[in-house]
Amino acid sequence: MIDPLFWLGLSLLLVATSLTAVLVAAIPTLQELARAARSAEKLFDTLSRELPPTLEAIRVTGLELTDLTDDVSEGVKSANQVVKQVDQSLDSARKQAQNLQVGTRSIFVGAKAAWRNFTRQKPTRRTGDRLPSNEKPPLTLREREVLKQENRRSKAEVYRTNDGYNDAASWENNFDDED
């Protein structure tokens, strides 16, 4: 049993048997790997055909979203301007209504004062107190100065009489007080 050729032959037989067993066991695995490689190749072909148009569609969608965002932003700005114009118009209308109200009150107060003035009794004048204009003696310088001073009002009196100018209610009260 010491024959080296025998052991060499036996070891070669065992190696060959082992390699055959490994190959028999590896054949289904290699077939599965081939199928996986074909599937991967099909997947890569599909991706290479479908991915660029999809990426282009995504890019176009992004541009359209940007355009829509700009349009919405412009619409908001336009709406903001319209709101400001409407607000200014309302303020203007409010001021005009107030002016109309004050004007109407002024007209009514003026008409009321004119009516009262028109319907009041006229004071009777004495004809003997006045001389005709051609018979009046000329005024002296001193008499003229006295008349000027009587006719002048102080600034406080002028302001006091103009205090109620803007307040129509005080005008009505002033006319009611005079009666």
C-alpha cells in the first residue's frame, strides 16, 4: 500500500469527483445567475429608454410650476392693487359723503337763518333822526377816528365768532340761541 502511484491516482479521482459534484451543484446557480443577468439587462434597457423622457417631463413640470407660481404672484399683486384702489375709492366716497353732509347742513342752516331773517319784524326807523346825505355835515377827523375804533373788532372777537364755522351743529345752536 505504499505505492505512490496508487495514492496519486486515488487523490486525482477524489479531486475529480469533488469537482464534478461542485459543478453539478453550481449548474443551477449559474443558470439563475444567467437569468438574473438577462433580467438586469432588460431592466437597464427599459431604464435607458424610459428614464430620459421621464426626467424631461419632470423638468418641464418644474418649469410649469415656476411659471404658475409667477402667475399666481402677479395675480396676488394685482389683487392687492385692486384692493388698495377700492380702499382709496371708499375713503374718497366717505370724505365726499361727509362733505356733502356738512354742505347739506350748511345749506339748511343758511336757509333757516335766511327764513328767520326774512320773516322777522323789521324795526321801525325814525325819519327825523337821519338827515339826507346832501344835508349831513362833514365829519371831523376826531369823529372819524372814533367811528373806526367802534367798527374795528379785536382779534379775539373775530376768532370767537369764527369758532363754530366748521361745526354745523354749533351753527344751529347759535341760531336757536338768538331767537
